[in-house]
Amino acid sequence: MRQNPAETLRRVLPKIREVLHVAGVEMQLTAAVSFLTVLQDESVSIHTYSHSFLHIILQNLEHRDAGVSNAWLETLLAVIEALPKETIRHEILNPLVSKAQISQSLQSRLVSCKIMGKLAYKFEAHIVKREILPLVKSLCQDVEYEVRTCMCRQLEHIAQGIGTELTKTVVLPELVELARDEGSSVRLAAFETIVNLLDMFDADDRSQTVLPLVKSFCEKSFKADESILVSLSFHLGKLCNGLYGIFTPEQHLRFLEFYKKLSTLGLQQENGHNDNQLQLQTLEQEKKYISVRKNCAYNFPAMIVFVDPKNFHLELYSIFFCLCHDPEVPVRYTMAISFYEVAKLLNSGVYTIHKELVTLLQDESLEVLDALVGHLPEILELMTTNGGENSGSESKLLSIPDLIPALTTAEQRAATSLKWRTHEKLLQKYACLPHIISSDQIYYRFLHRMLTIILTNNVLPVQKAAARTLCVYLRYNRKQEQRHEVIQKLIEQLGQGKSYWNRLRFLDTCEFIMELFSKSFFCKYFFLPVLELTHDPVANVRMKLCYLLPKVKSTLKIPSDKHLLQQLELCIRKLLCQEKDKDVLTIVKRTVLELDRMDISLDAFQKRFYENDLLDQEKERQEHLLLEMEQLEKEKQQSEGRSTNVNDKIFEKKRRDNKTSSVLAKSMTLSVSGSSSGTSAGKEDKKSKLVRSQSFSTQALHPKYSNIDKCPNKSTATGYTSSISGMGKSCMLSFTDDTFRTRSTGNSGNATFPSSSSLTTSRNSFNSADQKNNGNKESQSRKMSIKNRKSNP
């Protein structure tokens, strides 16, 4: 039909029509799907389609196999959507009158019910009233309960097609009658249709007709008609909110109590018996009760709206607690799915469900955890922003007690299971934690765990998820020392790791760094360590690096990164000249062509890179802001420490003054005044020395070259020093190299200042020089005095 529709219709379709009479089930199902595909592809016009295919579809509707009949029916219902009204009237509606008669087969009458539900949308209300509604009434009174059930479920579509007036006069009386039918499936269909049509009924119909029916259903559900219990529990939330305006306070309370009863169905024990006074429940009953409680969990957000969120703690919290601690996994799973909706509805009262969040995070079932994690960032955001009195930024950890242990327990449980997708999802969602808990808590409880997962886990998607989350934690870390430590570990344990798998993950991590951080940050810490992998002994690592090189080059800015561009070009030349692996060499050549076509952004803004430059500038601004915030916090801590010491001294002074006599007090005041002047002079002397030492350290390590201190190894330091020397900064190189060597042989910390030994030696050298100068001056003065004495005897 796609290639040659005319010839297919002329030669192929007649053969298909002939063979379908004797075809088996598989061929019938395939033909039904194929005919539907031809309609959806619009291979021919709708007129041609109805002329060629419609008769074949109608002939196979009443196939003896129910599956085949339903397949052809689905195709016909889709065709009705596209057919013009006249074609539907002549080809479908007119034959339908005879097909719906009681004399026809059961299958034929069931098909007629479903077709009439579809036709109600296609025709005007007066046509439906005249030609379709008489057939509907007839089928609602059919002798077979299957037909009555099927027709009852189509009444919803028919009501929406004919409008509210005809629904009130024609459809509602039929529903009331069907709701009292002897068949339980018919009563169930009538109940569900009434619930779905609540919006079409006015207040009088709801109060006089619908509400009595619903009350009778609720009363019979526990006694004579348990078949409706599951459906009633599923629709109860919609029913309560639909009838909310006509409830009296007593009726409101009765429906709320009914919901509470359903929520604990099968769990409550009274004097050794359950609600139905049955000691031994059958398996079927247990499954039914589990379904009821699951439906109650599904309707819990609707019931919060019903009782008003302000009354949640008084009216519904006990039920919420029971559903979150239900012994059955499907119930807890449903509560985990709806937890976010509950949190949104409670808004400022969300602090009341903190314990249940922790409970579900620690649930023994990974299905429950997986369901909860889907909206975990939004839930935690609501918890911290609306967490009551403790929702401030300084005490946001206090708003969710036991959150951090619950999060770590959940991750460990997911890590030890075989469900790696749940573990991956969990790690991805944990990227929200910088907005929830403090930077130090993330550093000590989560960041190192992410690095461990990257190094030890065997599942690639999990490793990548951990790498990206680690980069997010690094991005929002507020202490420079911690950031430098993490960067050093990434380079040493991943970039220079013994396993080629770790080195591959280092390249993945660098991609996330380029995505989340500014260009200058990547160039400062990761550019040269990435280029070092061009000498990697494993071909797969070199190959992955070649794919990454265009992104690496895009982080450069000219002219400030000209030396790094030279390093990049040098590495590419070495790859072209020395690469022996054919696959890697092919990719290198392809990458070279791509790099040649690339444009490098300048330090100044350009029109073609304007959006990217703005984004990068914003990232860089935020990184500088973190440094400034850290500096302000340090200054604040220092000032607080000074004020504390001053207050302690004043308090000690007052205490001594009270103990001594008045005479001693006077002498004490004199001595104290003398000593205070001496101490003040000493303080000024110390302060001047401190200023000199700080100015010395800042001159020795200019911020522009502070990246040398942060290099993780000697090779990186050498790369940076060579680049700096190329820029004509050799005068600064010797000192920074010395400090780098001193620090590398000592502790593994990443302080940004020289070691204390270097500073003390420098101070000693300055002091010794001062002493020598002073000695020279004294000797010169003595010589001058001797000469004066000799000249004036």
C-alpha cells in the first residue's frame, strides 16, 4: 500500500478477502492490525478506504474467537473516527438496528453496545435521541447480564455525547435501575458510571438520587455485596469530593469513618476476631483486602482535600501512619508514590510526616524505595522550606530528624541489591542534597561514598550517576581545602589509577566537570591531567580521549589560554606521529579535522558564542562567590574568637578586682595601666609583624599563580610551570616550585599558602638581617664618638 496502492487494491486485496474466510487466528489478528496501519498511514483517501476495506472489517466483526472479534472491533472504532457521517449512517448505523435485536447472537449484541458508545459522538443530539437511544434502552433491558453490563459502561460515552438534559431524563433513570440489578457485575458497572458522571448531575440529582444510591452501596459492601468493595474503595476519593457540597456534617463524618474502616480492613483485631468475625481468612479475601487498602492509599491525597489539610493531624494522621507501615508491599508502594502529593497538600504542615518519610526511605522493599525516590528532590525541598520553626538555612538539618542516616541506609541497600537501575536513579536524585543539607554533611557522609562507588562498582550507568552527583557536590562545596582534596583524589585515583577502567571514568567525570563548572575551572585543574592520557598504554583510553578533545578545546579562551592550546596541539601531533593502533589513529585523524573546523572563543564576548559565554560567566561568578563566602565566614569566626577572648579577660579582671582590697586595687590599677600600655605596645608590634608576614606571603604567592599549589602531582606542576615560564614569569617560578616540593613531601592537604617552616625561615632571615644592620649602625656610632674625643681632648 505504501509503494503501489492502486495495484495492491486491484490485485492483492481480493486475495486477502478470500483467504480471511478460512484463515486462522494469527492471520486474522495480523490482518486487523494491518488494516488499521493502512488507515493511520493515510496511504489512500478515506473514501477509497471505506470502499475497499470497510466491508471486510464488518464481515469479520462477529468472529467466533473473542480475541479476533475484539481486534476487528478496535479497527472499526478507529475507522469510525475518520469516516464521514453519511457513510457511517448507511454502512454502520442502519445495519446496527438489526444486529442489536434480541434474536441476534450474544457476540453480535456486545459488539453493537460498543459501536453505539462510539456513534454518540458522531451525530447531533436529536439524531442520537431518535435513532440510537431506543436501541440503548433495549440493550439495557437485555436478558443476558453481559450485555447489560457492557451497555451500562457505554452509557458514560452516550451521556457525554447527548448533553446534560437528555442525560438527566434518559440516562440517569436507566442507571438507577441498573444499580438495583440482580447481577453484581451490572451493579458494579452502574456504580462506576454514576461516579464518572457526577459532574453532569446538578445538585438536586446528586442529593435526591445519587447520594441515596451511594449510601446503599456503602452499607451493602460489608454485608451482602463484597464484590463492590474494591471498586468502592478505588472511587471513594472522587465520590467524596464530588458530593462534598451536599454533605451534612453528619454525612461528612460518616464517609470519613467509612474510609478509615476501609484503610485498616483485614488488619484490625478485636478480641481475637477481625471485623467480619472470621478467624481464618481465605486467600481470595486477603487479596481483596490488600487491594482495598491499596486503593485507600491511592485516594489518600483526595481525602486530605476532603477533610481540609488543616485537619490532617487530627483526622487522618493515624491512617497515614498505618498505611505507611502496612505489612503489604503494594500498599506501602502506593503510599510512596503519593507521598509527594500529600506533602504538597500539607504545605506548611509537612513537618508532621517527617517520620514517615524516614520510614519509607528505610523500607525493606526496594520497590517502595524506587517509588519514593521518583519525587525525592521535590519532597525534601518542601520539607526544608516548609519545615516549621526549624526551616531556616542555618538549621535546615534539624527540620528532618534522622534524614542523613536514612539516606545513607537507602543507598547502601540499593548498592547491595541486584536492581542497579534503582541504585542509579537514587544516585541521580541525591544530586539535590546541596540544596537540602549542609556542605560539611555532604562532604563527610556522601561525597567520599560517591568516589568509592566510582572506584568499586561494576555497573557503568551507576558509576556515571555517581560521578555526576560527585561533581554536583564539588560544585556546591563551600570550603576550598575540601575542594582541592577531592580534585586531587580524582586526578590521582581515577586519572592516574592503575586500572584502565578508572581512567575511563576519569574522562567521564571530566565531561561532567565541563558541563557543571566554568571553562576557567576546568582549564585550571583538569586540562593538563586530561592531556596526560594521550600517553596511556591502553588503546580504549586514548580512543575515548580523542572523542573528548573537541569539548576540551572548547574550554579554552584566547589569548589567556594560549599556552594550554600549545600543549593540546603538541599532544595531537604526538598522537599522529606515534600512534600504532589503527582504530585510534583513524579517530585521531577524524578528530584533527573536527578541531581544525572549531572556532575558539576569545576572552571578550562574541556574538556567535554570546549565550555560552553568558552561561560560563555566570558559572564563574558563582565559583568566585563561593570563595568570597568562605573568606567572609573565616573572618567572622576570627572576629568572634577575638571578642570571646576580650570578654574573658574583662571578666577575669573584674573578678580579681572584687577580691583585692581598695589599697591593693589602687596599686593594681597602676600596675595594670602600666602593663596595659606595655601590652598594647606589644600588640601593635605583633600586629605590624603579622601584616608584614601576610604581605610577604601574598607577594610570594600571587592569586594568579595559586593554581600551582593546587596541582596534584609533579608532572602537572611541571606543565603549569613550563607554561608560566613561557609567559615570562620565571622570576616567580623558583619560589613556587620550592613551596610545592615542600608541601608534596609533607602532608597530603591542599593548603593554598606556603608551609609554616618556609615562612618562619624567611622571618628569621629578615630578623637576622635587621640585627646585622643594627650592629653595623652601633659600631659606626662608636667609631664616630671615638674620633670626636680624639679631635677634642
